[in-house]
Amino acid sequence: GGGDVCALMARLLQYAETPQYMRKALFPRHRDLRLAGLLAPLDAPHHVKKGEWSRFREGVVLTKNAGSVKGAKSRGALVNCGLVREV
């Protein structure tokens, strides 16, 4: 029905609107997204690239305790915000 098409469009738009480095963490595998990689990436202002400076970045928390990660110097959370390393 029409609801299925609306759900598909909503899922595709949410996926495209999410910065590429966050997609794997935020979107579980779904049949609607199997060909989403063919979509052209958005050049949205909040999709900050690795080499670009920005006062703010979107990120996703990877671990709750950075102290449990080999080489981590302090306790806290690790966040992937699209840089070369997690912060």
C-alpha cells in the first residue's frame, strides 16, 4: 500500500541526511537500504568532511568507557565525529 512507499521514502531520506561516517552505527541492515549506497551523497553544511574545520560536529558514541580501549589515556566515551581518530 501507500504506507509502504512512504516508509521507504522516509527511511531513504533519513539515511541520506545522516553524515556518511555515522550511517553504519545508526542504521541496521534493512532491505530498503540495500541500494542506498548508489545515492549521491548530500553536500549539506552539517556533513563536515575530515579536512574541514568546524566549531561543531555531529558524532556517534562508540564506547561508554574509553579506558577499556587499548591506548586510551583516560576514562570517558569515544565518539566518531568524522575525524581521522575518535575523540
